[in-house]
Amino acid sequence: MDDIGEPLGMDAYRVESKLNHPSACFAVLACDELLRNILLHLTEPLVDDPDEGRQALASLALVCKTISPLALATLWERLDSINPIIALWESLDADDVPTRRARMIHYTRYIRDIEVDSGTVPSSLLADAAPPLFPNLRQLRWVVPSRAAIQPFSALIVPSLTEVRVDVTSDASPAQDADFLATLLDGMGAINRRCALLRTMEISWVNGPLLPPSFSLPKMLSSLLSLRSLSTSTNTIASRQTLPDLSTLPSLRSLHICHLSETHLGDVDLVAANSGFDALQSFSLEGPPLLVHDILECMPRCGVQQCTVALHGNTPERYQRLVVEDIARKFGASLDTLSLSFPSDAYSLDPGAYTPLSVSVFPTLRTLNLVDVRLTWLAPGDVSDALCEELAASWPRLRVLHLRPNGVSLDPPPSMATLRGLRHFAERCPDLEEVAVQLNASGEHWKDEAERVATKRVARPVSLDLTTSLVTHPEAVAVYLKRCFQGPPVVRFNRVEARMCGQGGRVAAWDRLCALLSDDAA
């Protein structure tokens, strides 16, 4: 039987085949719904009956034998679930497993990216056998849902893998924890032996215990010389030698450590890494203030360019300053992107139950040559025009600035920043692209004040998120903003939060302002 593979653009091929199917012509689309789209054409209408589904997949197997290799590769390369593979496995004749496996590999050799739920896969599919079922796999996500049976994943570890993600939710059962630990050891051993090309590793064990001292994940990773990105929870990585061991990874560019609230680190006493992390560019920490401070204290000075820190729960002002000083001391020479969230879980706390980000951290922040700054949560009255002027003078390379308020200001305090604060960034930061800040933009005097704005100002389009800022005279504000920015800015507001706080009356003025700026841009 002949078939024609006709290009339909970058991501599609039209395949015509003289087969006795309801649709003899269909498009092979490289998208997440790929398999379902094809089956929809092969079985009209597509039904949910398992037997008919298996029959449809068997038909698909026949079709695959007649499709050109290029179209077949396109068919499988974006498959992200093992369920169709299981159905196809079951649709084949129940002959001996090696023969069935060899027939399956005719199709599965094209799969590059797959997600597998533990407990749902026939054990014969996960047997360590040669050749492997997915010989060309590049990305694997192994998920162990709550109450799921623990299955090994080492059979899916192949030399072509560049990314492995293990996502586990434990039931806090000692037996299950022991089973998963054994599975993880087995899988990590396979990764060490086979995956010289691995670049990304992610392990998250929710509700899991602190791993025993005999199990050192950082040591097991030490042979992965190509590893560029590591994301892990503290219970899988915390040991005295964690940072010294990780610091030796020669290619590690991104490190993310997240502390899960149910993890108790006990007496783990971190040893400082005095050097290393030579390739590290992005460092992200999430956890309680004391733990974050301890980790930062044990980090060496290195060339981190992007730093993200999120603190859990209430963080007193003293610890906020300590964390910011740690960041400046360890990474200040190279840092240009900084994101601070104090606290990261503000939405789950009562407004009076946490200390907002203190302005006392700004003297330290101003010593850094920052380009991208994202800070949450600040009290509305703490961001003033004077502070904006100081920040604009300190960060002339600024492209992105977020100063997120910790709530809607119903009655703007006298100290709150106004459009004058925004003007400082427009005049001093020529590369500015994005600003998020709450302002007091009330009054009709802004039209007259626009004449005082310097003629040399930001020339590129700027995105302004004015959150729930008070605007009473949108026409005057529009004149001022157009004077600050040569191209009319794209302005947005948080309408949902305003309505939740009973400030729906502000929305009409916002809509009018956005319409004025949009009309001018058109």
C-alpha cells in the first residue's frame, strides 16, 4: 500500500493511505491531543468502550505500518501519557512477552517525552530488559500519587534521557516510605550508570521523611557532569555535606531548594561550602526564615545572576534584613535579577498575622546593580515618591520593577507614592519595560504637572500594572502617562481584588483611562 506524506507546515503532515477506514485522509498534528485527534478520524464516532478503544489502537498500529517514518516520528514525539501505550500493548496478541515487546518498540522508539503514574502500568512493561521499551526517551516524569502502589521506574532510565522528574505524594506510611526509598535508590543508581547526558533533575517527596544519612542524593548526583538544573525538596537533600557536595557539580546552572512544611530537619547541621558552584547562575530558596538564612550563610560567594527567595510564615524585620544582607554578600557582584516574597503564603494568612516586607531592606538592595526586581508584600504607605526616586537613581539599568502591595488601600495614606514616583523611573531608567505598583493617582492636577516631565524619557512601550490605584480624573492621568512614556503605556488594574474589597466604583475610572490610552495607541 502506498502512502503520501505531504507537508502542511512546521507541525503537521497530511497522510493519505488506501486503507479501509471511515476516513482515509487525516492530519498528523504535533500537539498534546495528537493521538485523540487521529483516533477520532479512524473511529467515527469515537466511543469510550474499552474494547472498542483497544480495537481502535490496534487499527492505529496497522496504520503506523503504512505511514512514512517522518510522519510516524511526528505522531509519537509529543505523546505525554503512557495510557495509549498500555492500551496498544493489550491490543496485541497475547504471545510471549519478548516478542510483544519487540513489536511495541517499533512504535515506542519514537516517543521522546512521557509521564507515568506509578501503580497503573503492567509490571511486564516495567521489567528491566534489553532492548528498553522507550530506547530514545528524553524526558520522563514519574508520578506517585497518594495511596498508589510503588512501582520501579529504573527500566525507563535510558542513556538518551536529558530530563527526569520524580513527583511523590506520601501517605506518611513507614512501609510505603521504605518501598519508595528503595525504588528511588534503584532509579538513581540506574541514572548514575546510564545517563551521562542528563541535564535536568527534579525530585519532590510531599509528606516524605528526612532521608537517612546513608542515602546522600548530592553524592549520587556527583557523577552527572552534564547536570544543569536541580530542583528538590529539603527532605530528599538535607544532610551535613549537601552544599559542599552540590558545589562540585561542574555544569550546575540552576538550583531550586523547597522546604515542605511537614518536613522536620531535626539536628541537621549544614556544613558551609567554601568554594564551588562555578557555573551556578540561578538560585531559588523557599522555606522558613531561619532555614533560608542558614542555607545562604553556608553558600560560597559565586556568580549567581538570578535569585528567588520565598519565606514561609511571618518573618520579623530583623530576619528580613539578615536574608537580604546574605544575598548581597554572597551574590552581589553578579546579581541582576532578584525576587523576594515575604511571606510566600500571604494569601493563607490573616493580614495582621505577618510582617510586610520592610523598607529597611532597601538600603542594602540599592547597593546592587539590579535589572529585574520583584518584591512582595509591601505596606501601601511604605512605597513613597522619595523611595521611588532613590530606587530609580540606584538602578539605572532597570527593566522590570514589581512593588506588590499587601492589600487595597481604601484611603491612600499621605506617604503613598503618586504618579511623580512613576515619573522618576520614566526619566532615569531608559530600558524600563514593566512596572507593577500601587499609586495614589487621584486629582485633576496631573495634566498641569505633565509639563514638568523631562523630554528625555522611556522610548519603548511600557506595561504598567497599577493594581488597585485610586484614579479620579482619568483624562488628566492619561495626559501625564503619555508625557512620561513616548509610546502610550499598556495599563492594567486588579479589578477582581477591587470588587472583593468593595471598591468597584474605581473600575469605571480605570476603564476610561485604559480606553483613552488605547485610542491614542491606535
